[in-house]
Amino acid sequence: MRARFAATQEWLKSAPRDHYSIQLYTAGARDLYKAEDMLARAAARNLALSDFHVYGVKIDDQQHYRLAYGAYPSYAAGNQGIKGLPAAYREYGPYLRSVERMRSQNRQ
């Protein structure tokens, strides 16, 4: 999880602001293990971990981490990406988040 967080910080610096990623899950301190499990399942399924993004957000002054997947050049492409997700990644109601919004919310 830490490695993906560090890689996401670098990715956010250069990713086009008008691209999208699929937000899969938001984890607080108590359920961070669920996000870690999602990453472990991805590795077991031979999905490229480099396609997963982890960034921090503050919600009600509490630190949370968001797990997102992919980089899509348009909203329509991102919606197609959601449709192609394995069922385990649709479990928490994935939706699109713009890179610009991810950057603005990224807090540690």
C-alpha cells in the first residue's frame, strides 16, 4: 500500500488533469485492510499494480485513503472501464473521479 501511495504521488504530478480514474474504495483507519486486500487480490489475478492509485483524503478531520484504478482519457472511456471491472471491484459502487479532483483532495 505504501509503495502504491508513493507511486500515486508521482503519477498525480504529471497525469493530465482532464483524465479519469475509477474510485474503488475509501478506507479509514479501521478498514484500511480492505484496500490492502483489494491490492493483494489484484496481484493474485496478475493485474498490473501500476494501474492502481492510492491517495490520501481528509474526511471530517480524519485521515482516509482512496483506492482508484486506471487512467482514462475521457468520461466515456472510464465508464467502459467500470463495466469491465471484475465483480470484486464493483462491490463498493465504483465511480469516476477526475485527476484534477484527485489532486485537489490529496491530503496526508
